Amino acid sequence: MFDAHTHLQSPLLSGVLARVIDDAARAGVTGVCCCATVPDDWPAVAELARVRLPFVLVPAFGVHPWHVQGLPSDWPGRLAALLDAHPVAAVGEIGLDGLRDDVPADLQDEVFLRQLDIAERLRRPVILHGARAWGRLAERITPFARRLPGVVVHGFSGSAEILKQLLNVGAYVSFAGSVCNPMAAKVRAAVRDIPDSQMLIETDTPDLFPEGGVSAATGANGKPLNQPANLRRVLEEVARLRNATPEAISDLTGANARRVLL
Ligand SMILES: [Zn+2]
């Protein structure tokens, strides 16, 4: 299994990370993409990319749309230098967000565009966040998509029309633990609709704890923390929704992740 979206560098996991990594490998995780969110966590992601792990780790460096305020003025140069030092790194997690109204949309867009330019110039795939902004995200990525070596849209929960738009520009679309929620009708419909060749699965560790998962640790306000070992839950639910075997879904999403990220 390839977990297409994690934040293993999260300080919430630091006390349990060794166990989380072991349990992931034991559960059959053979690869993860580990996405930074802000310049302050770039060194932690770089460190995870450096150490020996029992699975492949693809690092991604970028600024998440929640963190576009108060950036150091030299962030674009630092990002480009870090990407130069990590030839397999992607640019992520970047994008647009409509969940948080305290982050100005125009600033999100400006930081997103800057990072798309860097990704294009350095020929790197991008890992995109579009929560509650799927339409704007699809519109923004369309002119870039053909010029980038790969586009991954993570934690997708948009409409059938937006899914089609993203698939038409060649994006890979990744599904997280919300597929396990019987109320998540749109996500579950998208899981049934997407062609084999553009589907990925993810946990979004330490977020999006799935129903029936195993908690890595207790987070703030007593919430369970997600971990890559829980990718099995997503895999099984996706397989059930598509009338396929978990092995077949694991094989095809693993091959897709390697094609776009490695
Ligand atoms: Zn994320």
C-alpha cells in the first residue's frame, strides 16, 4: 500500500513516531508521501527523508494555504534551494482553502501561484489541498497541469463535475478516511466513478481518523490521531465500493503513486 498523503513530521506524533513507522510497515505500507506545511516544518520533513525507514518516503515541501500569513520574505528562495537539494521531492502541501475564513483568499492565491511557478520551473509534481474550494482549485490548476510532471489532489470531496474537470487535466485524485463514513455520499460516489489509472489512497496522518481505525495517540481535546497503518481501512472501503479486491486496489494505487511521485 502507498499512503499518498501524510504529515509524519507532525509534533503531535513525535512521542510515538517509531511505533507508528513500525506499525505502518507491519500493516503493509510500502511507501508514503510526507508533506510539509510551513517553512518551520521543512527541516523535520528533510530529516525524515534522510533517515532509513522500512518504506519509501517521498518528501514534499511547500506552504499550506492555512499558513500563508506572516511568512518570512525569503521563503520562495529557501523553497527552491530545498527542492534543488532533494531531487525527488514534490511541491506540497499547497493549494486553496475555503474552510478557514481567517486566511485571506487573495493571499492564499498569491502564495499558491508562486509555488506553482517554482514547481513548473523545477519540474516537480504538486500535492494539492482544496477543501471547500474545489472549484477555484480546479480552475487555477488547469493552465498549469499540462506543464507540470504530475498533479495530486488530496483528500478529495468535491462534486462529480469538478472530479471530471480534474481528471480531464490529468490529475491524480486521492481519497482519505472520509470514504469510510456512510454519510459522505459525494466522496463515495467519486470513489466509484474515478478510473483506475488516476486513483490514489491516503490517510492524511495525523488527521482524518477513519471509522474503525487504530489511534496512534490521543491528540488535543481527546481526539484520536491517525496513522498510516489505518490505510488498510481506506483500502478495504475503496475496494468494497468498487467491487474489487483490496489487493487489486493496493496494486493499482501503489503503481499510480510511484508513477506520479517517483
Ligand atoms: Zn494534509
